[in-house]
Amino acid sequence: MKHSQTIGIVAVFLLIGVCFLPWIYIPSLQLTLDGFHGKVNNELTFGKQGLAHLFFAVPLVLFFLIHKIWAKRTNIFIGFLNLGWAIKNFILFNMCRMGECPQVKLGLYLMIILAILIQVMTFLPKMEIKQND
């Protein structure tokens, strides 16, 4: 794909932005949680899950920009780590606790969709392959 690297970079930056959007709403506590503000109280905290996406974003963007085969292969691995973290977050934030289920907001769905899009873009690098005769 001609623009896969550009789409991948834009998707990485959008994923970081989505970490600031609301992910869930807990009605009994009137509390909205996102990727960087996940503390409910001292007993229940989701942590700052967006920091891991930020950690994965730096090498993803860097390896999208480098036009070497080793960078593209490493990017596939880092993309899988990012996707795995997104799936973990989706399950963790979507889970019902003590009989109460949170209201899932758009940010959580966008987070998983963008992580899948990033992974797909890592599989489609625009590389010139030299033929050895």
C-alpha cells in the first residue's frame, strides 16, 4: 500500500489522543475514567494505561519512518505488543465488578480499532525489494 506508513503514523498519534478521551463511566460513583486518569479510590485503580501506549508509540513512529527491513520487522513485533495491551485494556475496563457494569464510552472502542489499524499498517510497508540474479 502506498500510504500505509503515513496512515500508521497518523493512527499512532490518534491512539495517543484517544487515551485522553473518556473510556468508561461508572454510574454508582459518577466517575469517568480515561487512559491517563484511572484512579477510582485507594482500593480500585486502573492506573495510567495510556503510558504504555505512549511508550509503544515512540518506536512505532520511528520504525514507520525508517526504510530498512529490520525496522519493518521490529515494527510488526511492537505493533503486536501495542495491540495486546489494547486488548488487555478493553477487557479490563469493560469488565463488570460487584454486579455493576460500567458504561463503555467511544474512547475505548476507538482505542481498540486504532490499535488494530496500526497492526495492519505494520504488515503493509512500502519497500523496494531488490532481486538477486
